[in-house]
Amino acid sequence: MSEKKGAGDQKEKKRKESILDLSKYLEKSIRVKFAGGREASGILKGYDPLLNLVLDNTTEYLRDPDDPYKLTEDTRPLGLVVCRGTSVVLICPVDGMEAIQNPFISQE
């Protein structure tokens, strides 16, 4: 019986904290990319270890209907949003982010 208890203790030790420390982004604007291609930005109000996010003043960036991989200038306001962590692909701060040219496309 003591062996089983020891194995249970090992499982508890294997649980690690999230590698992302989102606490420094609380109350700041972040941009989130989701599986499927959607993108949104908003003020991070809360999160949990599974990367479920709560964003306020959220804006979704709409995609081109002809080319689903290309974002347009169009946006739509969403307000307060809960983002499911399993669909989150990328999180980045809005401050300090700038667009650069794609280095993989030949610039002729």
C-alpha cells in the first residue's frame, strides 16, 4: 500500500506550473491567435493554468473571405470574452509589437 501512495505522490509532483507567466500582462493589452486562424486583442483581466483567458474591450480582426489566411483592416468589437485555452495558439503583448516584412517572400 505504501508503494501506491508513493506513486500518487509522484503524480502530484509531476504537475508543474504553467511555463507562461501571464501575471505581468494583467490589465494590459494582448493579442491572441487561435486555432483556425482567428485573431483578437483585448485587455487581459484573468487567466488560469489551462490558458483560459478573460479579455475585456476585445476586438476581433476579420479575415479576407477570398483568402482565409489574410487579415483585412476590418474589425468588430466583442467586449468581454472568455477564450478557451485549448484553442489558444499564440499570446503576445500589443505594446512593443510591430509588423515586419515577410522574409520568405522574394522582394523584387
